[in-house]
Amino acid sequence: MKFIDIEKRPNYIKVRISSWVSGNDANHELDIAESWCREVECGKRINRWSFAFKTDAEFTMFALRWQTE
């Protein structure tokens, strides 16, 4: 996944994602990332292409796991 926009606000960090794959494969990849977020209690998916995090630590953990560029 590539992070195309990172919006830092006082109460959250929102990240918009662009996937390297297309179609159903992209949805599958994002669904896996969403499941991972729930499993490790690190952020949440807020729409098809965005995730939100409460802290910099959550965002960093997600970035280390999922960011490819």
C-alpha cells in the first residue's frame, strides 16, 4: 500500500491509501489490513480507502506493517 495523504489533527491521524493492485485484489488487501487493525487494536478503517489512528504510535505501527513506499 502507498500512503497518498496523511492528515494529522489534534485528536486523530487520518491516512488515505492507494493500493498497488486493482479491483477485488485491492479490496481484499484492504480487508486484510482492516482485520489486522482489529486484531492488534491499532486504528480503524473509516471508509474504503482511509484509516484513522488515535496516536502517533498507532500510526507508526500501521505504517511499519503496511506501507510499501
